[in-house]
Amino acid sequence: RGGILGEEGPREPRASSKKLDLRGKLYVAPLTTVGNLPFRRVCVALGADVTISEMAMASNVLKGERSELALLKRHPSERLFGVQVCGGH
């Protein structure tokens, strides 16, 4: 069962019947090291509509490593925000 990782741990996703139209939106989706929160805030100030987190390692997120969880935080100015999570063995 899927959930959303919040400050207090996993929570249920919000139900939404509204369709999301991303046509014509300006995206910022860095992989690692350059897409931190301050950088994304600057991008929003310069017109980015959609921001995506840096790539986070699933195993480290599941372990609750603070440095990895910090990659998934969003600022209130980031109205459309997504996360990148990678993993595998």
C-alpha cells in the first residue's frame, strides 16, 4: 500500500479528482548535487512551474537517514513538486 512520507512518517495520499494539466509548464528536474532546496527556490522565483527533488536513494529513505530525507523536502513556494527516488539490487 502506497503512502506519502511526511515529517511525522508515512501518511495516506490525499484523494483528488482534479486532473493535473502540465502542458506548457516549465520544469526543473536535476538528478543530484545541484537541485537542492535553495536552488529550486531561485528557479521558482525565475518562473519554474514544476520542481523536482534531487535523486534520493530508496534504501536510505527507508532507513530514515536525515540527509536523504532532507532531499525530499519542499518549500511552500514550490506549488507543483515531485520527488525522484532510485533503488535496486
